[in-house]
Amino acid sequence: MNAFHYAFKIKDIESTRKFYVELLGCTEGRSTEHWIDFDFFGHQLSGHVSTDIPDLDYCGKVDGIRVPIPHFGCLLTISQFEALQKIFETHDIEFVVKPQVRYEGQAGEQRTMFVFDFSGNPLEFKAFSDESEVFAK
């Protein structure tokens, strides 16, 4: 699979570095006083400082749960998902959507959880029971 690049708005460099490097374990790439890059599980994220961060829209509805749009995240292994869940719990990071199993016993069974980074960007982390079922119908 090819890596993706995603640029998004952040409130400041310091709190963004703390969330992505200290909590998520991302490696920091290049940065200035206005933007910062991270290796986000093999993908390139670029956070750009802005004072104009729009309100979220909870128009997304999955299995009866309203989720914030837009959001981004990463597909993880189950062990990575569990380790990250523990990190969030240890650091009292509030779950927007608590860790849960979606589509249990069906094709595409997955664990999912949503959190906000320190700029208020929603992130979703998923782990499929069978990674070959990521695009299963």
C-alpha cells in the first residue's frame, strides 16, 4: 500500500508535538514555527498552525453512533490498537467514541476508537480482526 500525505490545521506546534510524538510515538520530521511533519504509522502528516479551526460536524453516523466529520486516522494491528488504547487511558485522553468492536462476527469485524488531538482534530484508530477484510462488503 502506498503512503499518504495529509495536511491539517493545528493550534500550536508545542501541544501538537506532545500529542503526536510523546503519546502516539510518531517520529518528527521537518518543522518550522508554522508547521510540523510526522511519520504517522508510515504516512506523512503535516500540521499547519492556524487561528481559524472550524467547528466539527457530527453528521457521520455509523451503527447509530454520530462521529465527527472530517476525521482521519490509521489502520493498526490489534496489538497496536490495544497498546494505543492503554496509552490514551493512562494519560486520561477522553474518547469521542469509546473503544468497541464493530460488525462483530461479520465480514469486516473491527475494533475502533475516536479521540481528539490537542488541537481538537478527531482521529479514528481501527484494527481489523482479519486484515484481508478491510474492504469487505
